[in-house]
Amino acid sequence: MTSLTRPAQRTRRALLGATAAGAALTLAACGGNVAGGADAAGAEFPTGPVTITVGQDAGGSTDLIARAVADGMAEDLGVSVPVINRAGANGALATEEVAAKPADGHELVLLNASLITITPLAVSDDEAVDLSNLDVLKGLSQDDYVLLASAESGFEDLKDLKDASGDITYGTTGVGTGSQLAQAALFAQAEIDGTAVPFDSGSPALTAVVGDQVQVATVQLGEAKPQIDAGKVVPLLAFSAERNQFLPDVPTAVEEGYDVPVSQYRAVAAPKGLPEEVKARLVESIDAAIASDTYTAFNENNLLTPHEISGDEVTTEWTELAEKYRALTDEYDISLAEG
């Protein structure tokens, strides 16, 4: 083999360098490097783990839902789907953190509807989360609220509670929550008055009802059902638009004549601006996850009603709910700024 002289070697290196530089310029003109272009087209997505961030502590309903979905997505995508908890401000901190990340499909957030529909009624405009900063991928499930009475209170239905108005004690469960809005709106419409006892969340409020420290409180059904089944608390009504499948004998507030349909919904979202192919692949993986027998059993075991709608439908539904709740609080002069 004939060897190249040093000048010839330098000339060859220069030609190769020019060729590589020209290829790089061509790629840049087309929208980035090879990996970025493939990622944008979805051909190589995912290129690594797809992280789901949850704005609540580990072990709660939202966290458990995220992990159930993540397991199915990991199997479908062929990459790990870790769940990271970033609790704070009813999920606002986690949501804003994810919204600011690159829209490449590798960072997702598990949303609670209340963050979008109710929390803005309790915080300043600067603190409210704007759904338009996210690409909503898929709705997941519905978690209903139920108004409970202690067994010792003697309350068996809403009429009993109304008759005792003025003498009751009731628990509240945090600022800007669905349970707070549902209970406040019902009490305003039904003209029920009493002494409020604030709690940070549903769990301590439920404990207080079980112990008759307060006579009534509104909590999520998943938290309350074991105590209902044990006869330690009495469900007076549910705040779902229709009767909950897990409490078929309990009337809704709507049935009782009060316009208070309030439920907690969850959805998966990503930073705004996902490439369409990446978005479609993520939706496909979520659909595969929620179609599994494992996920179906998870919903049933946790008393969750499937509410599996498209991202566009989620955006429309939550926007309409936000408008409805604002009108409701304005009409009845309800302040959610205090628990």
C-alpha cells in the first residue's frame, strides 16, 4: 500500500474536515443535529427514560395513579418511566418545573384538575397555573368527594344536617381543594351554618369525623370507603354529577337540588410544543397502559372511575369547570383563600 506524504495527509484531513463541516451546516439548516432531528420526528423516541413528576407526596392517590400508569408505559415504550415527587403548592411547583423543561417528550407531569379549576380561586394570578403552557396528553380517572357524618352525630341524610344548622362542627381540608369548594358551595346553597375546624388534608379531617371531634367533613371516597364499610362514618351525599358506582345507594348533591358537581380528575401532560410524532407515541403508550388488566384492577381497588378522554377534551372540560366554579363562588360570595 502506498503511503501518503505529510502534505498529502494534511490536504486529505482538510477535505474531510470541510466535508464534515458542510454536513453539519446542512443538518443545522434542517433543524438541528441527527439526534435532535430524529427526536423531533419521533423516529428514535424515546432516547432515554421518560420521567413523570407528581406534585404530591408519595403514597397519595395522585402518586399511586402516576406509578400505575408509569408501569404500563415503561412496558410499552421499552424504557424506564420513573416517578418523581415534587410536593408543594397543591402541585403548582411540580407543574411549573415540568412546563419549563424541553418539549422532547421525556418529561411529563401528572395533573390534578383542582390545580387548574379550583386553586386559582384561592391564590393570586401570579401563583395560578396556566394550562396553556402544557400539552395535555390524556385524561385518566375521576375521584369523587363524599360528605360524611360521624356515627355519633345521628345524621343520616342531608335533611338532618340542615335541621341542625348553626349547631354543627365541620372539618375543612385545605385551601384550593375540591373538597373545600364542594362543601362550601353546598353549605352556601343549603344555608347550612356551623363552626369550621381547619385541617391540612382529607386524612386528618376523616380521623376527626371518625372520632366525632367534628360532626361532618368532605373527603375523597378512596380515603373514606373503609370507614364507611366499617360503619364508623355515614355518607350523606356524593358530589359527583351522577351516583358513584361504589356508593350506589348514596344520593348526589345534584339529586338533592344543589348545583355542586365537584370531582377530582387526573391527566398526563407535557411541556408545550411537543413534536406531533412524539405526542402520538406518548398517547399510544398511555392508552396501552390504561387498557391493561393490571390498570383496570388498580382503578377498581382504589375506587377510581375511568375518565379516559383525549387531551383536547381534558382542556375543554377543565376550562369549562374553572369558569363554572368561579361563577359559583362569585354568586354565593364564597372565599377559598382560607381553609
